[in-house]
Amino acid sequence: MEHRLLRAFVAVAEELHFGRAARRLHLSQPPLSMQIRRLESHLGTRLFERDRRGVALTAPGETLLGRARHLLAEADRARAEVERVASGAAGVFSIAYTAAATHRLLPRVVPLIRARMPEARLELTELRSAEQVQAVRDGRIELGLVCAPVDALDLALHPLEQERLAVALWQDHPLARRTYLRPRDLDGQPYVGVRPDIEPGWALAARRAIHATGARLDIVQETDTKIAMLGLIAARIGISVVGESMRTLGREGVVYRPLRGLDLRVVLAALTPRQPSARARTFLSFARGARGAHGAHGD
């Protein structure tokens, strides 16, 4: 049964007058009468009795009326739900993130997304930046938060934040007495870093930029996570160069000093298909708004 025919039937059943039902449906009376005859033919029974006194529902018509109202209401609810998902207001919103996004960006944006899209279920997955590229291509995530640059010319990269570099060192390290440091101050210092393959976009760039100044890092340990790296710094195994947002992790025994004289920034960007989903566009809008409200780090 076509929903168009059911709507025509309900209108006539509630008005018990073809003329009023036609006006309600913005139709002329002949097409409405034709729709009712078509529905009756499909069901193989009369739904209305028509005589000089007016229009009345038959017993089958009475039975159909309740069912038709239910079916039409369900169709309206289904349409509204599909529209909410298509607009990004509902459904599963899948986001992948690199650890750097948890320092400032996600704490600022996630509450805004949840307030704007209360019916959407936020699904967050931690992935290395390089792994997010294929996840976006495969459609497993709608948006990734990566440390740029990444090799993804077929996708869209949206820069969100950039931050200066800082030196993380144990609190009574001799260099901790200085207000800021320069690359030459790191020459020969024992160095602890996250493995370059974890976030090559900035890890390798930072090391190469420091080497380009003539300073040489003595790499004594590499870790899988920044949390472990900070633990090793606190244990006086070595120092490290990090994005200044690492300060938010607040590791006891570790202090940070700005690194000047190095033309390099850590860039946090969103990765999406060329045509981002409605939810991804909303996320980007909030992320840029949060950046504007708090200032672009390093600008």
C-alpha cells in the first residue's frame, strides 16, 4: 500500500467528506476519488459507503484506519530519523585521534559536539597519524586528528592548531635554570624520544631541524608513548623536545622550557574525505571556534 494512498484514505476517513479531504490534501476531488478507488481495488474491498446522506466507513475501513495512522506515523518518524542522521544530528560519529589531540583540542571540542548533537554517539579511537589515512579512505572514520604532515593527497587536510616546541627536562637539570633554550644548548645532551614511526610528521622533523643547527642529540632511549617518555625524563634518563601543549600532562619532576631559534611548529590537523560529512563540518567549525576563542598556539 502506497503511503500516498493511505494519506488520502485517512483524510477522507477523518473528514467523511471528499470535498473537505481534497482541500486538506491540496488536491481536486476527482484525483482523490481515483486514489480511494485504487486503494479499494488493491485491498479487494470497499472502504467507504457513499450515498445521498454522505460518506461512512465500512467495517474494513474502520479496521484500516487505525493501521493506516500507525503506518504513516512510523513513516514520518523514519523520515525524521534519516534526516537527523544525514544532517549529522544523530547516528555514530567516528573520530580517530593522535595523542596530541587529547592535550587541548578534544577537551574543548567534545563537550560542544555533545551539546550540539545529543542524539549522535561519539566513537573515539586512538590511532597513529599514518594509520588514520587508510581509516578515512576505508570509511571506518569520518574524521581523523593527525600531526601534520601526512601522505594523503587524495584527502583533505584542515590545519587546526600549531604550537611551538619546548624542551622537557627533569626539574633540577642544569638547563632548567634558564628561562628558555636554544638548539645549541641541546648539543650532546642525552635524549629520550617517542619512536619516530609513532608520529614521524613532527618527531623526525624536530630531530632534523636540530641537527641542521649543528647540535647533535645523543639518543639514549625511545618509547612507544609520550607518557613513558615523561617517566624516563623524570628518572633523569634524558631530555626531550616536545610540543608545548605537553605541559598539560603535568608530570611530577618534569619541567618545560621554550625552545627558541628553531623555525618549526607542531601542526595538529583534521583529516577528512574531500567532501566532509555534515558531522565533520560541524566538528571543524567548533574546532576553529575554540582556536579563535583561546588563540592559535604559537601565533
